Amino acid sequence: MKNIVILISGGGSNMAAIVKTAQRDGWRERLGAQVAAVISNKLDAKGLVFAREQGIATEVLDHKAFASREEFDAALAAVIDRFDAPGAPVLVVLAGFMRILTPGFVNRYAGRLVNIHPSLLPAFPGLHTHQRAIDAGCQFAGVTVHQVTAELDHGPILAQAVVPVLPDDTADTLAARVLTQEHVIYPRAIAGLLQK
Ligand code: GAR
């Protein structure tokens, strides 16, 4: 069985969309894959509640308890690697995981580490993507699923979805429109990776 480990920091709606799609589409039977664990760097991440209700293993690793980024990432990797299966290295899915990862961590999971970012990359890497798209006068915004490389919010693009920016949009209304698309393309992109 190929294990998927999902990393979150907050609401976990993308994680929930992946879990629900895996159940609905029978990833276990069809793709030999399962969401094996959800890891959060925040104790109060709402997504942990949903994951536990689904019977998925959860772990919290508080980044503030570590002296350096390297130490946190080493501890994170140690938890993730528990879910490697013989001949089937774990797939690591960042879903609203708001930590910058060290090059060492990224290299360790090269080719099996994916992220979702709420902009049409390469436009607007980093934070406050929706406000920046509005401020720039963009008529379209969107979301990108990409392989993670050492450079933040870069890496080969696996999927994108586009939404219009409407005249009255605020960052919140635009974010909500984009999030709806996130929930469609992230599970689909992961299923695509699992089929390879
Ligand atoms: C999502 O919009 C995701 O694209 C974004 O955080 C939100 C998490 O929502 N990720 C980033 O900004 C990463 N730089 P969720 O916890 O409900 O999935």
C-alpha cells in the first residue's frame, strides 16, 4: 500500500477534499493508496479534528519547540518516514502547510513532495496572493499544484485552475472562489501522480 502523508497548519479543507475523494473513488482498491497520516505544526489546527474522525493517524509537531528549522524538519522527516512501506516510499502532500522547508528536507522527498499554492504560479509566490492579484488588476486568478523544489513556490507545475476576479472582489471572496477549485484539482493531481 502506498501511503500518503498530508501536512497541514489550519483548516485542512484541502486535506479533507483529498480524503473524501480517496474514499469516493476507491483509491485503496484502484490505486493501492491511502491517506495514512495527517501531521500539523499547530496543535489547534481544525483539520486534525476531521482527520481523527476519519480514523486517520494524526501527529502534531510544534515548530516552536525546535531550536532551528533544520531540527524541526529532521523531526518531521522522522515522523513521515514511519509511513514508508516496503518498495513504496511515502507521498508527502503539503495542504496549507505554512512552513518554509529546508533544502535538506525538500531533497529527501524529491519527486514525491507536492504543494498547492493559491495563485497562478509563477505569479505571486509567497503570502497574500489574493490581495496582490486584486491590487495588480488581474482579471483572472487561480491555483497551482506543483512539485516542491528548494525554491519557495516554484517547481514543475502539475495542475492549475483559473477563476475570474470580479469587480467587487475582496481577498476573502476571491479566496473562497479559488478554494472551491483547489478542492477539485488537488485530489485529481494526486490521483494522477499515484497512477504513474
Ligand atoms: C489554501 O488556500 C492553500 O492553497 C493555501 O492555504 C490554504 C489552506 O486551506 N496554501 C498556501 O498559501 C501555501 N503557501 P486549507 O487548510 O483549508 O486546505
